[in-house]
Amino acid sequence: MSQHIVVIGGVALGPKAACRFKRLEPGSTVTMIDQSSLISYGGCGIPYYVSGDVSDAKELCTTSFHMVRSPEFFKEIKGVDVRILTKATHIDRENKEVHVENVTTGETASISYDKLVIATGAAPRKLGLPGEDMQGVSYVCNPDDATRIREGISKGEVGNAVIIGCRFYRSGNGRSLCRHVGRGNERRGNHRPDHAAPRQSGSCHHGPKAHGRKRCELLFR
Ligand SMILES: Cc1cc2nc3c(=O)[nH]c(=O)nc-3n(C[C@H](O)[C@H](O)[C@H](O)COP(=O)(O)OP(=O)(O)OC[C@H]3O[C@@H](n4cnc5c(N)ncnc54)[C@H](O)[C@@H]3O)c2cc1C
């Protein structure tokens, strides 16, 4: 039986699920939606986009064969329909419909499904501290957040930077900020446990020593 599979979220889990389903049931229709414009990007590359080592956010979406994993790529190569800038606003389980809104135009529609995959990821945990929403405070979770930081740096709005949370991903952001902000500026990383970026391996992770060389200071506990 031909089914309609709808996948909400198009970064890591969403595309995997969509393409796998299409491979298993080629006769089915698979639709993937995401509220943002970039899909299927490597989140681990975001710090390198902040640093400028990756110049264009679209490079985060590039395959090893230099193809950009765009909606057209998913349609032509994978047979998956993709709607970007499309936000799921309501799930009507009784009628098996997802209500969506075009985040640019505000236009609304509904998409019916036989099976629904929710791959909407995670959001940074807010600290609940006074001042956390002030100008100059950024959460880094996706390329759009990184773009805002890059723009701030290029406008000369960043002198000193403080990074809260230095494990795994954030340590990459810290190194990147050090490189990008430039000489004469500082970055501090604050982290509660005794070890920043534990169990590091491979070329992505260099640990506190590298931070030191780049005028970074790590504060624990
Ligand atoms: C800076 C940074 C560095 C990282 N480095 C590494 C690393 O080195 N190694 C590693 O393994 N992992 C790393 N990660 C983590 C990795 O990126 C995530 O684990 C992975 O992206 C999770 O994928 P996901 O598909 O579950 O969710 P997400 O990547 O969060 O994608 C969810 C998508 O759903 C969309 N969405 C949410 N709500 C809706 C809605 N209502 N309607 C439509 N769309 C919606 C969001 O816009 C988003 O695009 C890093 C993450 C960050 C932020």
C-alpha cells in the first residue's frame, strides 16, 4: 500500500528517516518539512562557520561529492519532497494531519499523513538567570545563530567573549571565536565540571592547551 510519510525536522534525524523510508518503500510519498531554510547540515561544522574556516553556511550542507543537500537534491536524488521555511503548528492526530505555516508569508495549510516522524531536535537550555536575554547574549544551536554572531563580529561589536558550557561542541565554538575575534580580544569559557571536552578524539578537538595558546582562559566550577 502506498503511504504518505511526513517528517517534521530536516537536519540529522529527519533526512535519515525520510531517505530510509523511501528506500524501504519506494512507492510511498515522503514529505519532510523544516521551519528554517537550511536542511541536512553538519552541526559539528557550525564552530568552523563561526571562525570563518567555513565561509558559507551552505558548505555545511555539502556532500563529499560537493553537492548541496538542498530541497532539489532530496527531490532528484532521494525522491523526498522537502518544504523549507515551513513550520508545523499543530498535529491533528484524529484526522492524521499536520497543520503548517509558511514562516515567510504566514500562509497556512495542512498535510495529511499515514505515518508521522517528529525529528525536531533540541533547543539550548536557558539558564534562568537575570540578563540572559540582553543584547549580546547568544545561544548557538543552528547556522542562523552562527550567522548572527559572525555579523556581530564583522561589525566590530564583539570585544571580549564569554562562553558558558565548554564540552564537546562549545569548545569548538570557543576556539572559533578566538580565531575570528582576533588579537587583543579575549574569550573565557565557563564550565561546571572539572573537565572541558572530555573523551576528545580526532582532529576536531584539541582541548584546553590549544585554548591557552589562543588567549583563552578556562574557568572550572
Ligand atoms: C555548535 C554545535 C556543534 C555540534 N557538534 C557536534 C559534533 O561535533 N558531533 C556530534 O555528534 N554532534 C554535534 N552537534 C550536535 C548535532 O548537531 C545534533 O545532535 C544533531 O543536529 C541533532 O539532530 P536532530 O535531527 O535530532 O535535530 P536538530 O539538528 O535540532 O534539527 C531539528 C530541526 O527541526 C526543526 N524544527 C523544530 N521545530 C519545528 C517545527 N515546529 N516545524 C518545522 N521544523 C521544526 C528545526 O528548525 C531544526 O532544523 C553539534 C551541535 C551544535 C549546535
